[in-house]
Amino acid sequence: MKELHLLGKHVNLDDCPILLSYKPDADWEKYWKVMHGEWHLEDGWLVGSERGNRGGILFSRESFDCDLIFSFTGKTVLPATRDVNGLFCAHWNEETNRLGNAYVFGFNGWYDHKSGIERNPETEVRALTGAYTYTPGQEIRVTSGIIKGHSFLYADDLFVSELIDPYYISGGHVGFSPYCTKLAVKDIEVRRAVWTDIKQSYDPEF
């Protein structure tokens, strides 16, 4: 994927500087911190699992205080079928020892195999769809991120969802959140978002 076409915005990924490019290796804990669940390196993948009714969360050690584009290759680890989930603008709540303010995006989640984006903690700020269903065990290239409160989600080259949050979260970590499931990720990339605002209008169709 080279371009993102969003509501009122156009992004050419070649114009977006790379802030992090990571292929999992034996030194993965220098770049990532386990917050919940179990994580390990296996055949070039970071594999995370969580058996409880919560996210098995992995945080980047680096915090990204800018608009960003977050990409990775992911898959469920069969027989797991659901919640291929990632995070951006993520913060940790030390008092509760749980995920604090963050955006959570993913596929085959929200109890009915929906895909989309939501704001954490529990709010009504979310954008979900049943139009895209992830095939369990299949590798997909996930691209998500945020530009001035405008977040988005792609699976391979397919646009899945976007969400505009007027009271958006700024900055924070990226990461992953297998929710009561097991997933694997690799080829992780974070870019600083550079975009062009565009004016869109209709011409009569009749």
C-alpha cells in the first residue's frame, strides 16, 4: 500500500518518515514491554496470548508524540479465530494496572466478529462494521493510525473503518492486545503522518 484515501485527507506513505522499523528478534524486549499476558519470539514472530477476559497487552517502549501511521503483519494462531487487535495513543493506568487511555483497533472482535476502532476506557466512541471478516490463521497487512483525531483502519489494501474523535487522545505508545485469544505479529513499522487536506464535493449524477 502506498496511499491512504481518507475523508478530507490524502496520505502518500513515501512522504511519511519512518520512526520505527522492527522485525522480531532475540532482543525484542529492548523494544517492547509486556503489560499483560504471555509473549515470546517464535520463528520470526512475536506471539502473544491471554486466557483471561482481558487484553494480553504488549507496549512499545518508545512513546510517539505525533500523528502516526502504524503497520504490521498479523494473524491469529489457530485454533484462535478472533481479536487481531492493535493499539495506538496508548497509556497505562498504574492505579488499576490496566490499559488506560488508548485507541484499540482490530478484526473479528466485539463479540460478533466485527472490525473497527474504539476509544478506551469503555466509551461510546467507536466505529464498527460487519462488512469485513478476517479469515483466521491468514496473514494480513494491517495499517492504522491517527491524524488530528481522525483514525483509520485498513486490512491489506482494503479500507475497513475510520473514526473522527473531536476530543482525541494525543501521543502515547503503540502495541498489541490479543483479547482472550492468541495472535502473532511481525514486520512492525511506525511512520510520522504527513498528509494533504483535500476538498471533496459532488457533481450531479443526473
